[in-house]
Amino acid sequence: MPDASVSPSSAPFHVLITGGSSGIGAALALQYARPGTHLTLWGRNAARLGDVAAQVIRKGASAEILSLDLCRTDDALAALRKTDDTHPIDLLILGAGLGDIRPEGALTETAEQVRDISLVNFTTPATLATEMASRMAIRKAGRIALIGSVAAFHDLPIATAYSGSKAGLARFSTALHAAMTPHHVSVTLISPGYVDTPMSQRLEGARPFLVSTRRAARMIARAIGQGRAHFLFPWPFAVARFLEMIVPRAIVHRLLRTAEVRQRPAR
């Protein structure tokens, strides 16, 4: 787990963001970057993390980066404990995720896809959130945000592991919110639709109601600040969720099976 300190940690408000090298995570880092804030950014790509950290520092914040693989849950947990012991975390944003779909021509995702997606999208963030919730509850203060997806509310035949892992994360998040409210720890589930990230850019075809990462970061930060239990955006996906709840499931599944979605390889 190579560790690189980019700027000294002296700011009182500490934000840790997983998936901070690109997409929503990077946009949130820039959203929170200001004098008086320290950003700890985790991601798989050290070079991109360094670029984001440099932008954060130019905005007056301090920053440090850590490159690690969230499939290695124990390593991530050890890193979280070390970071919080050194500089207590005020806001934990669990934004890292994998979004692979079923390979073209296959009947299912591969077993390896299901394993990795489950680890990165559910097991590791749930583990980190639990550890941080326990620590924040003792301090009687803190905020945790988990970046899920509107896919959590739909049975996606081409992305069973993705929709399933996000569904698990959604229920975990709202349950943790219920558990932590009496202890003055805020837990917010974020369920975005299409956001213009490298993950969604891999998809071939329409991305309805696409939201820029900058706009998404502004809305997410507002929801976290308000202490909302759940924030789903943009609003048409809330309508889609309601419609799927009232339409017979067999009909919904028939429609979902007709969807043709392809995905370009990750860079």
C-alpha cells in the first residue's frame, strides 16, 4: 500500500474519500477543498490521485493520497484505522465502485467479476463504514456517505452483481443510519443515475438525464450537509423506481431483458 503525503496535515476538518482519483470522488474532493480542510484520497491509480491532490492544494486545502486495492478489505481496514488514529476523520465518503456488466455473448457475469464487484461495492465499504461509525459514535460526531446507484432498485439482467451489490449497500446504509442517529453520527446513502464519469462513459448507447460530475458533487455535498438518510437523483429515476414497484415483476423483467447495453473495456 504505497503511501504518499502531498501536503502536511494541519487542517482541523478531515475528509477521507475512496475512489478519489476520478469521477464523483474526484469532483467531491474539489468540492470540499478549501482552506481549513484536509483531504485524504484513496484510489487505485497513484498518478491520477496525485493530480487530484495537486488541484486540491491549489484551492487551499491540504491533501495526502493512498493507492490501494479495495478488493483487499483487511488492508483497507488497517489503513482506515491508522488514518483515523493519526488524524480523526470528520467525514468519510465511500465512493469507489466497480460497474462491469455481463460480457457480450455470455449468459452471466464471470465468477471473478461477481467476486470483485461484491468486494468493492459492498463488503469493503460496509466494513469501513462500520468501523468508522463505531469510532464516530464514541466521539458523538461525524458523517458517513455511501455512494450507491439507482441500479440498486432494479433487477438488471446484464448486471446482476452490480445491481445486487448496490442493493445490499443501500439496505446496509439505511440500517446504519437508523442505528447511528441516536449517537449523533449522520449516514447518507447517495443513489445517482447516470453521471458523466469514466465508468458511465464506457457504456455504449444512451445515458438519459446525464449529470456532470461537478453538478453531482454539489448536490451530494448538500445532501450530506443536510444529514439526509437517502438522496436519489436526478428526479426521473425516482419516478422510474416508483413505476417498477407497481408494475408486475414479470412484465418488468421481460422489458429489462430486451435492453441492449454494451460496455467498452476499462482503460
